[in-house]
Amino acid sequence: MHQIKSLFKQITNFSKVYVSFNWVKGHSENYGNDSADLLAKHGCTLSYNDIQYDFVPLSYVKKFLRTETINKWDNQWISTMKGNTTKSFFQQLKVA
């Protein structure tokens, strides 16, 4: 660790890069981390031919995010007790 700190100190002396080191508690027995470790180990065993990519057009991503956002907003609008006067004009917020 001392060698790594020394190397970064030399690098930062010649540039405006700020580097800090912090101790982080191990993630052992953390469900999310253990799952990520398992998936990473499995990924290392795959051959290049096993890897699949799902490409989607940016327009699809934009439409999907817009629809999801409006649906969540609409559900929140319907479930809130506020804005009764406005709700009398706009029962739902869904946009065509």
C-alpha cells in the first residue's frame, strides 16, 4: 500500500490530480456484493462467443423513459390528497 501511495504522490506532484485513500469495510456477507462477485466470476468463465449484447435505438430508450416517468408521475398524482381543485380539471396527467 505504501508503494501505491508513493507512486500516486509522485504522479500528483506533476499534475493537478487529487488522490485520496480511504479504508472501506469489507463487503463480505453483503447480499448485493456477493451477487456481484458471483456474476463477475461467472462472466470470467464465458468465452467470447457466449457474450451477447442487446442493442436498442436511443429513440426506444427515450420513449421508454418518458412513458415510465409519466406513469409514475400519474400514479403519484392519482394517489395524492393534494391539489383537489387542479384535479377537477386534470384527473390524469397522461400525455399522448
